[in-house]
Amino acid sequence: MIGVVAALALGTGCMGSLCNPRALEPLFAKLQRQADPAQRRGRPVHILQIGDSHTAGDQITGAWRETLQGRYGSGGRGVLPPGRPYDGFTTRGVTATMTGAWQIAATFGRGWQGIHPPLGLSAYSLTSQTAGDAIGLVADSNERFDRVVVCGIAGPGAGAVFVNVGALSERIDYGSATRRPECRTIRTPGPAEQVDILVEAGPVTLTSVGTFRDAGGVAVSNLGVVGSQLVHFSRTDDQLIAEELREYQPDMIVLAFGTNEGFSGNFSPFEYEITLRTQIGRLRRLAGNVPVLIVGAPDAASRRAEMRRNTPGGEAQDCPGTLPVGAPASAPAPSPAPQGPLAAIMAALRGEETPAAAPAAAPSANYPPGAVVQPLPPPDRPQPVAGLFPPPALKAVRDVQRRVAQSLGVAFWDWDQRMGGRCTSVAWVRANPALMRSDYVHFTSAGGRDIAGRLQADLDRAMQAR
């Protein structure tokens, strides 16, 4: 039996939910070297994830980062969009700040309007016309860094910035005879916790910022856009992506799209397959021989009538009234009517006023335009199971992802299967503690830790089978 498992691990078959693990062999070799503290030196192992709101929220990638850094050491926070590109932008491990009148462009949502600068790995660019505008990062103690990377756009008439790290200050002049991407690396004499980027004179366009610690370890970058689909990543600029990839040198690229495709009104498997094949080929061309892992779309549920037949030949079936097989180990129970801050968040998602019983200072929901946010029942009523169903396009998305991964020789992780399969989201919402939020799409912090643990456990099994 052990021989069979090892053979599968080295081939294109599946070990449980992880298919074609052989494609990740270069990553496994680097991680295994990091297991020996005596071999931890130089650039960290860098995992770069590109995706949608599951990635942007950092619930899962953040827990994954903490797991890997606890095991192999911290290599810094990794790559981030510059500043605070949208309301509700949150980070783990660092605190991002921004002052001034920055103009924001993005691959999706309000930022994708009119003429805009080139967009890179972060899918955002921030432009300042005014001297004194600033962005900054303050790292938690575990994410201290000794290497800062600032990427932007050079060109005729472009301005300059000062990058301040402690007593070190370096000027980056983006003036150039031709328009081109430029990433600049600044090394500090010792671990630092804060970096500030101050505009000396505009215009200045920044596309990403990275903080790393070159003492081995692991860095996990989460670059996600809420509401986006993989097709929106095709709006990024080849020249800029290539420049950033050369500087950030990822050891694995994770593609974590699929939820928004699965919730689209009319999903075309044919068109999606073209997009997926094209973008994988593009990343291979721009990044070189870097392992790619496709993370399949997770289970999710909807009540929206237009989702019942949102792909050709698809027909939704309601989730059963009892909890499905494969639910989390914790005993699920009906959720009480939400009160206090949660009620305020739910009301905000529906566009209603905060319930009178909620505190006036209750937090608002931080979903930018375009996020998949399900209509929720009034907070004073139980949430019925009847009428919930996974949109059929979600399965169609996974089928394409699995087929393309096998065809192109990249790894595929079946997130849906690892959760427990169809309609597991209902059980995860009602678990105690809740593992998914009440929209049956997004994950709580507890759910993020659970998913990160399951993903890493599957990667560990494949590493051990080498």
C-alpha cells in the first residue's frame, strides 16, 4: 500500500484531494531544506497566491502563512498592494496606512474605468499627483524584514519618492525617456518593522510593495480582488508582471479563482477553459518554470433563482434538510438570532439601517462593489435550510479546473471535496464555532484555519511520499 501511495504521489494521479503533486516537487525540495534550521539562509521560500475575495480577506492564506512560518521560520510578509486600495482593506502581519489623494485603478470594480496605468500582480495601482502623499507598512514582530521591494511605473515626466526605513532613506526617481515598469530593492542593515514611502513630486504610480526577511523561512503573499474572476487577471500588463515576477521570485504560484465564476449568471465552461489555459500558459511564459497549483472552487450555496440554471445543462438541487456527510467534527447546531454587531453587519449587507438593538458603533460590512454576498434573512428569524443549493456552475468550474490541471501538468487541490462535498457549506455555517459566514460563501477565521490546515496536511502527505 505504501508503494502505491508513493507511486501516485510521483505521478499525475491524486492523493486524496491533491492531484498531480509531482508538479510541486521543486517547492517540496525547498521546504524540506527549510526544515533544518542550519540550512535556513538567503531568500525565503515564497508562495504567491492570486485570487478573489477568499484570497483578499487573508483568512485562509493568513492561517496558512502562520502555519508555515511557525514550522520553517518567517521570511517576511511578502507582496501587498500599495497603500489601502479599497475600503475595508485588511492585512494580517502588517498594518497598512495611506494619506493623501491617491487615485486607485484595479482590474475589477470601480477601479476599472476609463484610462488607467498598467496593472501588475497585485491587480491595483495607486497614483499620486501631490508631494507629501504617503503610504506605509508597520510589521508585527514576527514579520520584520530586511528587504523592501517597491514597484512602480517609470516614464516621461514621472516624479520621485523617498523610501524611509528607520535611519535609511533612498530616493527612487521614476523619470524615464520611455514608459516602463521599475522595481527597486532596498536592503536594511538589520531587521526593520516600518517602511514609509513619501512622494517627493508627482505624478507617481506604484503597483506593489513587498517586505521580506532573507534568513530563509517562508513568505506567503495573498493578492486578491474581491468579486473578481480569472478573466479579470488577464487585464494585467505582461511587461509589469514579468518585472515583478523577476523581483519577487515566487517558488509556487497559486491560482485561487472560481467562486465568482460559479455565481455568474451564465457560466460558459468552454470560455472559462480557454481563459484558464491561456493564463497558466502566460504565467509560465513570464515566470519561467515555477510550480503552479490550482485551488478548486469551494462548496457554497445560494437562494437566488437565477443561480439555479447558470450553466448549460446544469440544474440545481436543494440541499437536504439534514446535515450532509463530511461535515466538520464539531457538532453543528441552529444559530440563534444574531444580536449586536453581527446584526448590524447583516443589516449593512442588505442595505438596511442598523437594527435598533445594535450598538451605534457597530462595524459595517467591508465588501467592495462586486463581492458575492448572498441576500440574508431578517436577523430576527431562523435561517431555514430549505431552498439553499450550490449553483451548478460551481461544479462546472471544478470540472474544467481538474481537466486543465491534468492536461497541462499542474497541481490541483479539490477544495470542495476536502470540505466534504456538496452542501457542506450549510453544515459549516451552522457549526459551533461557525466555519463559514451567513452568506454561505465566505469563511470565518475559524473556517480559514480549518481550510489552511487541510490544505497543508495534503501537501505534507505528498511531501512525505517523495
